[in-house]
Amino acid sequence: MNSVLKNLGILELNPAYSTGNSWGGKTNAATIDSYSPVDGQKIAAVKVADKEDYETVLAQAKEALIFWRSQPAPKRGDIVRQLGDALRTHKQDLGTLVSYEMGKSLQEGLGEVQEMIDICDFAVGLSRQLYGLTMHSERPNHRMYEQWHPLGIVGIISAFNFPVAVWSWNAALALVCGNVCIWKPSSKTPLCAVACQHILAKVLQANDMPEGISSLLIGNAVGDLINNDPRIPLVSFTGSTRIGRKVSAAVATRFGKTILELGGNNAIIISKDADLDMSIIGAVFGAVGTAGQRCTSTRRLIIHEDIYKEFTGKLVKAYGQLRIGDPLDQHNHVGPLIDQAAVEMYTKAIEKGKKEGAKFVVEGGTLSGDQYKSGCYVKPCVAEVENHFEIVQEETFAPILYLIKYKTLDEAIALQNGVPQGLSSAIMTLNLREAELFLSCSGSDCGIANVNIGTSGAEIGGAFGGEKETGGGRESGSDAWKGYMRRQTNTINYSNTLPLAQGIKFDL
């Protein structure tokens, strides 16, 4: 791992790490330790920002904003292009660090860095497509149009499960839109954030850009500072619904804007007309990928009663083939949970499910031994449940999959929609009518609805996000860029009179 850290430029880690920003220069700064869930080893100590550091960074951001928003959008896009090129160079090392610090498989870590590269490519094109509309005025010799301006300073608060990709989704778009960014990453994965900051800082420095265009502040207290700061007009928060409510309330109090990406409780409907073998792949990866710690992880399978026994048998067999262990070993399918707190949440969810009547067809449990010495490895499990069980209505960030029977498509859609969250959903069917009904206005109520693919693995080309307790936010592709800008309507009078709208007469 030392060679990876060296290649990423963050080997100066003892006894504490400074990003090189002015706020990181204190010799007496508090630190947090980063431990790998893979083997339980301490990776490094990372300095924590305080209120004074925060104010220093805000001052830099305000100054940088004046310069950055005045640059032509295509020039801003070229900086993001260079970031994408730098990420290509560092893909293997950054993906390895993501895998080791967070615990997801190496393939998923590399895939997360590829998402960063993809959003940079998307943002470069976007930098020449920040379009506004032209409207016809009701008044003669007048022209109306709309244009989009940067909001200012964007606060990005990201979660541990995607420690680099979610930052890039926000930062790449925010930067081409003319904003500057302040990033508060999860304290569980600080080194991934430090690596990204180094990569971007080198790009900015190579182009003689001022400090403050993109800043990193580590520490739990930073989140509250961002949420309550009227100088930050937009806060993008990714995390739990519980914390999201607090973020939303704090930012709304000061009339700020939020992009909220909160909990998911995602289901796949398995139709009697489904390709069962293909469905198994989608269901198993959706449930156990990232050890069930994706907001788009598959939590529920809603299976037609005619194929329930057959499909469940295939599912149990597939679970029996899963290999659990070091995620850097590409022979393994499932890595560890992020920490001991996550393991405790997993075991409590199983206990609660059993008390409510869940019948486990694949038993769960924690794993011990030399290859599981971090204490963060658990068995993916599967339980037959009723949709109304309290534990089923909750999002448990762990590889626990719930099975539910249905008779009719209307019943299946009602079950799919019958949870507080509304992020991702899918139906496996070769029946065109079923597919279209699922995608209709009376079908899935989620922000993402798929046919013949699982709930996990969204592409950056589409807007990512969900409804209900998922928060309503949208990131990444499509027209999500509008969330990072303010709309302005303009009217130009090129006549030699001043007619008023709606035919109002006002003669002097």
C-alpha cells in the first residue's frame, strides 16, 4: 500500500498528514486515524480542520470565485478535461486505495474511478452546452431570453461508500458551471479524499489557478459549519435519511438550496416471464456488491408465485458459491463492511427480522479467523419476509436480501412502491406490456426504474437520484447541471417607446 500512497503523492503520513493547504499547516492540529476494514491496519493519521481553518478556506473560496466565474465556460471545461486525464493516469492506484480504505472489491474501486473519468468527459462537453431559452415577447420590438449563472460556493458532503465518485459528480459539474467547491468527505475514508485533492491541485497549479477553486476540509464539525453558512448557497449531501433531514432543515432555514441523495430500499420484481438466469446475476450483484453498502443495493426481491420456488432455489445455490474475503483478491466476490458499527447494525437487523417472523433461507453471521481479522466480514444472507415488517421498511446498509411473493403485476408494483424510500427499482421480464406498465406513471415511483438490469450500477449520462425519503436530488448527467446554477430571465427593449406588459397604460 505504501507504493500506492507514494504514487498518489500522499506518503508524508507520519504522524499526521497535511494536504498542503494553508489550513493544514498547524503542527498541533487534531487528527483522525484511517483504518482499513480489509485487515484492520491503520493506514494513516489525517489532520482535522477547525473553525479557524474553515474561515481561511472560505476566504480563499470567495476570492477564487471572482476569478473562476469570469473564465469562459469552455476554459473551465478544459481544466476538468485535464482532471480526467490525470485520473486516467492514477486509475489503478486510486482504485486500489478506494478498495483498501473502503473495503469494496478492486473491480468496484476501479469502476468508481472510471465513473470519475466519465463525469469529467461529460462535463467537458457540457461546458459548451449551458443553454438558455429564447422566448417571444408580447411587446413589439422586445426580446426575452434566459441565461444561467454560477451560484457561488458549493458545499459537497459525501459518504464513505463512494468515497471519490460522488465528489466528482458534483465537483465536475459545479466547476464547469463556474462555481468553486468545498468538500467535506466521510471521516471513515479521508485518504481517498486527500488523494483526489492532490490530483486536482496539481492540475490547478499547472495552469496557474488560484488556491480556493476546490478545497478539502476533513472532520465531522465541518458539516455543520457548511450547512449553517449563508455564504454557501448550495449544499450537496449524500448520506442517511436521518442526517439528510437535519441538513435540509438547516439549509432551508437560511433559504439555501440542497441536492439530497439519501436512503434507498430498492426492489427487483421477478416476473414469471423473466429470464431467470439473467435475473439471478442482477439480483446477487445488486444485493452483495460493495457488501450491500450502496444506496442502490438490492434490498428486496418481489417474485411471482409461479416461479418463486424455482427462483429461490437458484438464488440459494448462487449464494453458496460466493467467496468472501480480501477485496484486493479478485477471486473474491464480497469484501468487508466499513467498520464494527456497521457489523453491529447488520447483526441487529437479522435479530429484529427473526423477531418479526423472517425465515432465513440463507443464514447470516459474522466471520472470524486470520483472513477476517479486521472483524468486519459478514455472510450475505437471504430471508423470506412480509413487506410490512419494520425491518423491511428500513434501509440496512448490509448484504441482507428480503424475498416477497406476489400474484399480479399491480400487487408487485404496490409492494415495490410500499416503502418510504424511492431511489432505484427494476423489473425482470420479457413481457413488453409488463415492462411498459412498470415504467408508466402508475408504475415505479422511484427516480430510477430499469428493465432487465438490476437496481445497482447507474451510468453518469442520466440524472441520478430518487423521490420520497431519498430526498429528490439529482446529480450527474442529463440536465442535473441546472441544480448548480441560478436562472435569470432577461428582457431587452430595442424600440423607442416603453410599452408595459399585459397592455397596461401609464401615461404621464
